[in-house]
Amino acid sequence: MKMNSLGLIEMTSIAAGMQAADIMLKTSDVELVLSRTICSGKYMVLIGGDVAEVQSAIDAATSDIDFAVIDTFVIPNVHPDIFPALSGHSNTDDLEALGILESFSVASLIEGADAAVKSANVKIIEIRLAMALGGKAFATFTGEVAAVTSAIDSGAAKVAEKGLLVNKVVIAQPRKELLSEMI
């Protein structure tokens, strides 16, 4: 399956989240990337596939279960570095400048991370999604200071469009010990 697009539904209800996953898989030719409970009793379903199929799946689930939807997205042509960052498999062993993008929702954070990595020459270190974070999410990036600053500003602007930005930080010369705490 060609996976050039990601779609996500973040729900207030665990039961509704499982129902949404079932609807999406039955109505469209998509692949289930992640489907799980997240902090504060929420549920997230992340799917991948062709842009039209992902959009169709998200539309089908949100039209049937709109009462429980917190946030959604469809990202066409998602940056390839998003996939390993979501699974926690970053190959970063050198920390230049450190950028941190923090959001109140999983959906807006992934959108912001995609915008950030597309806007500047940075490497995503990781994306953490709502587990042991009170439902929040954050992404970390590294690269040259100017590139990280540009990426964080782009990502923060995307998250802020939904009013879900918690914070954004760029640390010019982070201590190396921070890298071992992140991965």
C-alpha cells in the first residue's frame, strides 16, 4: 500500500475511538498505524494510505461519531521522518541546537511536527503522544540554531492555528545529557 498520507482522529471516548477505527478500516483502503488509549481517558486512531482514501476514512468516522471528536487531521505527502519519530526510532546521536514543540492535542502536534520538518533542515529526535503527559504531546528536533528556530516557529504556527500551542523552546547549546533523557 502506498502510504503518502496520514490521518488521525483523537476522541474523548475509548469506545467511540475503537468504533472509529473499525469504520475507517471497513470503509477505506487504509492501513492502521496506531490505535490506542491515551492519557486523560482519550483514544487516538492513526491511519495511513493514499490521500483520498485517508480523507474518506476520516470523513466516514467523523460523520458517524462527531460527538466524541476532539481533533482530526489529514496530512498529504507527510514527511518520511514522521514515521520513525512516531515509533520512537530516532538515529540521532549528536545534539546540536534543541527545539521543543508542545501541544494540548496529539493531532495538532503531529501536524506541527510535519510542518516543522518540512520547513527547515532539521532532524526529528522524537514525537511523544499523550502517554504520561496528561493528554499533551511534544516533539523534539535538532540541527543548526537558525534551522531549528525556523522549524519550531513553523510548527508552532501550525499548532497555534487550532489554539492548542502549549509552548515552544529553542536551546542553542544544550547539554549532551539531555539527549540521553529524551531517547
